Amino acid sequence: MSSSRDSRPAGTDPESCVAAQYREGDAYVVVLRGSVDLDGAEPVREALEAAAASGSECVIADLSAMTFGDSTMLNLLLRAHSTCSLRIAGPGEAVSRLFQLTSTDTVLDIYPTLKAALAGGNRPADA
């Protein structure tokens, strides 16, 4: 099985919520997809922990391919936020609403796109 940018460990379930993990400059990017809930939490937890331990300047969770996230996903992101410099990129409407309802949008650094998260800088006011 060959992949270009995807650096998932061998044996990773292709239906996993973790679509890809890679370094981009000083950042470690974890791309999540589909529904991230209790059933898909373990690969996401492992990916975020590996990213946090990578020594990268920051970890970016790219949520642009996610369709759903629940409190399990939120807990995983908050845990990662407490252990590394975490940036959230491209959350869709449903995930953005979850952030707003739980007021975690005031805690997490949320960027509208991966490109914006990679550029970093000050936290966007209206992400």
C-alpha cells in the first residue's frame, strides 16, 4: 500500500478517523475525517499524543474533513491543548457549533483553514 503525503503507521485501518499525519515546516499536522466519537477515539488519541511528543513547534488538528464530533472528540482536543501548542484548522459548521456551545472556542486556537493555522500568528478573532 503506497501513499504520498499520508504517513499513517502500517496496519492503520483505512476507515480510521485519522486520515493523515505529517510534518509541515515547524508544525505536525493531524488530519481528522468523518465522525470522531467514542468509537473512533483511540486512533485520534494516539495520533494527537504522537504529535505532541514529536518536538514540533505546534500541532495542528485539521478538522476540515470531519462531519461530526462529540464530547469525546472535544475531550481529546482539550487534552492535547494542555500538553502542546495546538491549533485547530477548518472546523465545519457542526464542529464549530460544538465549540461555541461549550465555549471551547474561547480556549482553543481556531483558524478557518489549514493555511491560516500553518501561518499562525495571533489567534484569529472570528475563526
